[in-house]
Amino acid sequence: MRVAYFDCPAGASGDMILGALVDAGCPLAELEKALRMLDVSGWRLEAQPVERAGLRGTHLVVQTDPGVHFHDLAALLAPIERSDLPETVKARATRILRRLAEAESRVHRVPVEAVHFHEVGALDTLVDVVGAVAGLDALGVETVGVSAFPLGGGTVQTAHGRLPVPAPATTELLRGFPVYDNGVQSELVTPTGAAILTTLAQPGPPPAMTLAAQGWGAGTRELPVPNLLRVLLGDAAGPDGTVAEPLAAVETTIDDMSPQLYEPLMDRLFEAGALDVYLTPVVMKRSRPGIVLSAFAAPERIADLAAVLFRETTTIGVRWQRFERARLPRELVRVETSLGPITFKVSRLGGRPVTVTPEFEEVRRVARDRGLPVREALEQARLEGARHFGKSPES
């Protein structure tokens, strides 16, 4: 699993994130290709090599038409919704922009739909957000981590006048993330940079990984510290060549819901990003029978799963906790068998196959078409799959 870790000693902004991704190996053409799918004109990207305090990096210049402005969240999301971007890119970019709007909503104490965008409604915000998500996607990144954020200091000029640093919306976005004072009196973390990283990344130290590349994204100002954002790219390292990744368990306990509602509830949870869902019968207070519903997903999906549980069940409370898990690398391989072509899930440990499992729905279809018992077709597929991959069928 490819991991990206953002190290933010000088803070983070949208263009610094883009610069770091390009510097780490994401082709500029990939960002431009994704942005053209928005069908919005008035932007241009240029990657410039720069030096900051003796360190080399990439400054990603985002030139935009100041006349292109999105005054509210709906207008900002519209180009993404009608685009042909991959669904994962659209979903992540939408989530970032929605969190940005929610932060502005809390600061100004108005509903999200009533938030009037000023600085964050400019075209460069859309370019930064979609470009960052598309860049991570192009690099094959599945999970993101981030260091603590330096708060900065002083004031910054906004449409509402001079405001303290960090800007109020930035402070809202940084809730739940570690911050510190590095003594620099300047705006170090912008609202867009905060929205991107706090939406996509988990805070903490760099995860265990096999390092593959690093990139440095440069800011525009000279600071007492090198004005660079570093991204580390690598493959998560688990024991014996397994894949290590963060995981979250979201749970609730229910004792007053019709059993008929659990099946559609599980469907909704999977649609919201759950990797697995299961039900455990328990005995609650006053000896009442109940159900513990457990849903496992990537940590960034916690809020989505909690929202489904509140909407679709009778619960009034949801709990969660974070874990690390190791899993075997898995691939889908199409194999020609005596029953016809069948897809196998193959998991490897140390490069050797340890599980070879035929897709059950395909086996059931083959059995129906050939008039065979499903049990017999499954045994035959397993035997031929194990032989194909050089694995003993008994193991």
C-alpha cells in the first residue's frame, strides 16, 4: 500500500502541496489532465525549481483569472459533480471543500448553505483541492499522514479586514490535530492547505514504510525556516512483507430496532466506505437482548459511517477507535479452467501464494450454466487454481 506523509515544519498551503507532489514524481501533465475535466477555464500551472535556505524544491505556480469566482459551496462543487473525474477523486475533493465551508459556517455562525465565499471562493481553491487529490491518486497513494502544524503568528489581510494568524477558518480546520509555535510571525497554514491535509491525513509520526521518494513543495516567502513542505512516499511495511495500514472500528449498541432494518443498514454502510460490517448479539442491562453493530473502515470514513448509523438506526450514540492492521497483499487473476475462465483472489506472503480463492459468484454462475452442484464446481475450481499457482490444495 502506497503511503504519503506530509512533514510541515513551515506550514502548508494548496500550492505547496501541489509542488511537493510534483517534486516527488507526479507528472504536471497528470494534474492538468484532471483539471481540464472540470471544464472551467482561466487557470494555468507552471512548475518552477527554486531554492529555499539551500534546499531545492518545486514552486507550483497557479495562475488564475481573478474574474472567475464561486460565491458559495454549491457553485464550487458544481464543476466537480459534472466532471468525468474518477469517483474517488470527486468524493475526496467534495469532502475537502465541504469541510472548508463548514469551518467558515462555524466561524460566521451561519448555515453552510448561506456561507458566502471570499478568498476561498477563488478559482485557485478549486485548482488546489482537485489538483492535490488527483496528484495523490496519480501517485497511487492510498493512505496519508501528516506531522504537527506550526501555528504561525501576526495578522493576515482578508476580506473581513486584518485577522489574527492562524485565520479563524484555519483554526477550525485544525481542531483535533497537534499544533505548536515555531516562533515564525507569519501565516504558515492557509485554510486550503489545512482543509486538504486535515481531511485526507491522519496525524502522527511517519509510519513504518519502505521509502521510495521525497518531494519538496516551496512557498513564496522567505522565512526564518526553509519555506518548504516535504512529502515522503513509500510502501507501508508490515511483518513478513504484509501491508500495514490504519483502520477504524465504528460501533453502536442497539436494543430497540426491527431486525428487518439491519440488511439495508449494512448496505448503506458498505456504500459509505465500510470494509466489513458484522453484528454481535449481547445481553444488556435489565437482561435485555441487544446487538453490537461493528463497522470497519479507513479512519477518514469515521464521520461518514457515524452519519449513516445516526440516520438509519435508533441509536443516539456512536463510538470508535483506531487500530493498525497488517494484511496480505492481494491481487485478482483471471485463470482459464476446465469450467471456463474464473477470477481468483490470490494473497502472497514473501512473494509466495498462501491463499488462492475463486470468486464464489462466478463459480455459482458456472455451476448453474453447466448443471453442476455448486459444491462440486467449487472444489474443481479450487483444485485447478491451486495447481495453476503452484500451491498445494491442502494448504
